[in-house]
Amino acid sequence: MTLLRFLITVGLLAFEVSHAQAQDVPKLQFVAQELLYLDQQHLKEPSGLDAQQNFGGFWTVSDGYAGLYSLIAPSARIDAIHHLPYQGLEGVSAGWTDGVHLMVQEETNSIIVHNTKNPENTAQLPLSKMDGYETISVYFDGPETNKGLEGIAVDRGEQRIFVVKEAQPRLLIEISSNLDQIVGHKKLNSKHGFHVRGLKDHNLDISGLYYDSHRDALWMASDRGACVFLYDPKTNEALRLEMHFDGDNAPDLEGIEGITLSASGEFLYLVSDAGRASSLFTFRVLD
Ligand SMILES: [Ca+2]
Ligand SMILES: [Ca+2]
């Protein structure tokens, strides 16, 4: 093989690989924004989101009120509130076992376990009481209490639970299925794909988490980055997803703190904690 032919062959192979990767990356097409600021029901800071796979609704939590909200969409209205003994909740996942909701409380860096069928047994499980905490304790030292847990997601198939620390540093933590052990952790650094042009690295946060069993990947929302990352835990690489809008009416995604997919994976949903502009956003996922 001549050198020229070799170079052309290598070039074509590289093109095919990058082309295949580009095709595998989903894009997001904006569909709708519904305001989600419900003063009377104390839902003023929507901060976590999960889909109710059988009913088409959602679960959400709010920092400022100790409640787990069942939400109907479209029309973004509340159909039930489960009152909880804990507030300051920043993330929710309903996919663990039937009736059980796992939430995160930022100030104490705890997982809250709540069973809607047995609500008096709600438990608060601080990471600091779990086996293996010494492997991550250095990241939680210091007086800053607003850089703690912001998201939770579950992989029901493999019985994995993930939580994310928002910043300083951004950290993905895996918890054992019986919620008593830190199994592993990964820093979500700029070199892993977590960067947004124009935003300093220490300002980029991760504020919402969802596990996608079809892709074996984690979807992550960023409040300050106003964007969505798709993260592959096997390669430790994240991609920031392109968003498409009709015309110039791009929604303001600053403050997004919750993220989930529809059961079919066809739609991505986000909630924002943005005062009276707090909203539920719908995007179509284009593969
Ligand atoms: Ca919040
Ligand atoms: Ca925070």
C-alpha cells in the first residue's frame, strides 16, 4: 500500500467513526414550556423531576416545602401532595420499587426514602453514615452547604443508585442497593466533557440526574449552564446536547434542576427553579 493510499484509508476510517458517533448523539427539539409556579400549593421552587411511567404524570419536589408533588401535564397542575417530615429537597426518583420514592436533601447530603403506601416510615439516610464515606468525605468538608446533593437516579435493572453533588467538585456517587454503602464515585471534570463556552469551570453545576436504561447512560441538567449533558459512566465522557428551536423563541433554561425521559424515550422533560418563571419544559429526543 502506498503512503498516499494508506493516508486516504485512515482518513476514511476516521470519517466513518466520527460520522457514526455524530449519528448516535441525540438532539433535542423544543416542544413546549408550561409555567409551574403554584403559590397556594407551596410549589415555588421545583427542583427535581421523575415521570410516572404508568399515568403520564410526574413527581416533583420543591426546596422550600416538605412535600412530594404528583403533577399532571399538560396544564402543569398538582393532583396530590404527600407531606414529608423533611424539607430542602432537590431531587426525586420514583423508579426504585413500587411506591418508594428516593429523594435528596442538599443541606444534610442525605437520601430521603419515602413509601407512599407506608408514609410513617420515611427515613433520612446521610451519606456520612454510610460505609465507604471516607472515600468522598474530603469533597464534603468545608462550610459551603449549597454545593451538595442536587440529583438522584436509579438503575432498577442493575440495582444501582446514583446521586450527584452539584459543584466544587461536581461528583457522581454510586450507592449500594440497600442504601448503606458508597460503592464508587467519579469527578465530572471539564476534561470529561463538562464545559460550557463562556462559563467558568467553577460556576458550572450539575443540578438534575436521570438514568436511561436504553442507553445505559445518565442524563444531567445544569442550572448555570442552562443545558443538558448525556454522560456515559463506562467511558466517563459527557456530551452537551444540541438544542433546536423554531424561529428565535428559545426558552430560558436557566435554573433547570430536574430532568427525566418519557417511558418510550421519545420526550425529555425539564423543570426549572426560577421564581415565578419556574416551568416544565418538553423536548422531543431526535436520535
Ligand atoms: Ca432548588
Ligand atoms: Ca445547591
